[in-house]
Amino acid sequence: MTEHLKNILQSIKQWLAGLSFRTGVIVLSSCVIFYLLSFVVLVLPIGAGLRGALWFVLFGCAKTTQYGGLLILGVEGVRRVKKFFGR
């Protein structure tokens, strides 16, 4: 069972790594948007339970897109992004 799961995860990782650099940058950009939305929700005049649930979902989306974007970019893509912002 664990070998089958490892094969599935490896195939997903290869598929994500096959996506373009531009796609990785777009996914990382959406990560920033989800982070901002997750903290904007905290100041909305809604109930605490709904506010907490929305924060949980949006923060989870932010983390998912963050790690997905990093998987898509890979090591060389992260170097390119750092080089761009290092100027």
C-alpha cells in the first residue's frame, strides 16, 4: 500500500514539475492574494465561528498554493525569482 502511495505522489510531483515557470509564478502570486484575504476576513463584521472557518479555509488555500508553486518552480525557478527580487 505504501509503495502505491509513493508512486502516486511521485507522479504528481513530476506532473507539477513539468509545468512552466510562468505557471509557477502565477500560483505563487495567488498565494499572496489568499494570505491577504485570510487576514482581511478577521476584520469583517461577521460571527466569530464563520470568521474562523473562513480564515481556516483561506489560510489553507494560501499554504496549498505556496507549496504547489514551489513544487512547480523547482530549485532553479526559485533562484530565478530570488534573482529578480534581489535587484
